[in-house]
Amino acid sequence: MRHLLGLDIDRLRQLFPTLADLPPPLARELHGRLHWLRIPAGTCLFDTGTPCQDLPLVLEGSIRVSKRSKSGREIGLYRVLPGEICIVTLSCLLGGNDYPATGVAVEPLRLATLPRPTFLHLLEAHSPFRQMLFDLYGERIADLMQLVEEVAFHRLDERLATWLVENGPHIRLSHQAIAQELGSVREIVSRLLKQFEESGWVRLARGQVEVLDPVALLDARVRSLA
């Protein structure tokens, strides 16, 4: 157990270098307050309306953050990978608010959670930690602005073509899961995928999509934008 904990601490310092350079009092506080967790894939870490009490620091695996409407439609906002920060959690910790979104473990997760009081103390007392959070916050906001632009101004076939190329060539997701990533409904996504298959750009099988011609997919997207 001590050996595994030592590996986790080394991994944490590698992924979040500002935590490796803490003054001794802050380092002792950090190590005494961190909780080390291993979470199975598919576990819901937080949901809309639940209290936000800890900052997750992902060491292995990823978290999918999404927003669900009252009608049940869902859109993927972003994923939190090792060394990244969930800005939904960050904003809730700063404001003392409940979660406005849902976070689910995509793969088995290994992570450390930092309680809100310790997080706020580090934010105030250690400027490199504060700067790291603001830098990551800025990067994620830029990603979200791009998502808003795509949803608001680009047609679904363009967005689907781009998403397939970015996530291919082998995508092991159902049509429903792909629709959720794009904020659409399964019927429309299935119809578009069938059209792509008839054009020879993808191959469909149960629970998976294989991208056969990414150049043609992107070329069709460019033509539709012209």
C-alpha cells in the first residue's frame, strides 16, 4: 500500500508540477488532505444539482463532462484527461455552487481529490498553483467557445464528419453515444452515418464505426461550408 501511494504521489507531481514545489507547510497540508481513489468506468462522479466539495486531479483515465436538458437530450462538453482540470468543478469551488453538469468516468479512473478548504488555501497562498489553474481555465474556455460556435453555426453533417475523423479510425460507441457527444438525437445521427457508409467513407457495425476515408469526410465538410 505504501508503495502504491508513493507511485500515486510521484504521478501527481509529474502531472501537476506546481504541487511538487510547495513550501513544506503547504506540502504537509496537501499530503494530509488528499484522498486517493480508484473508480470503475461508468461511475457518475457528479451530477446536476449535487454539491461540489473536492477538486479531482486525474492521474489515469478520463472524465466526460456533459450537459443534459430537461427533455433528456445531452451534449458532451469536454473530457478531463490526466494533468487537466475540470473547469466546471473549478468554477463551482470558487463560487460555492452546486454542479450544473454531469461528470462520468469514461475509463477506470485513478485520481486524487483535493477538499475545497485546502484548494482555497493553496489558491491563496501559492501563486504558481493559482497561475496553473487560470491557464488551464483559459484553455478550456477557448475549447468551450469553439464548441458553442460549432453547435450554433455548423450543420450536423459537418460536425459529425469532423468528429469521426478526430476520433477515428476505430470508434467503439453506439449511435446514441455519438449523438450525445454532438448534442443531437440518435435517429438523425444514424441517418447521416448511413449516408456516409453508402458513400464509402465509413463502415458501420453494431456498437462501432470504422472511418475508411477521412480525406473524403473532411472534403465533404469543406464543400458544405463553401
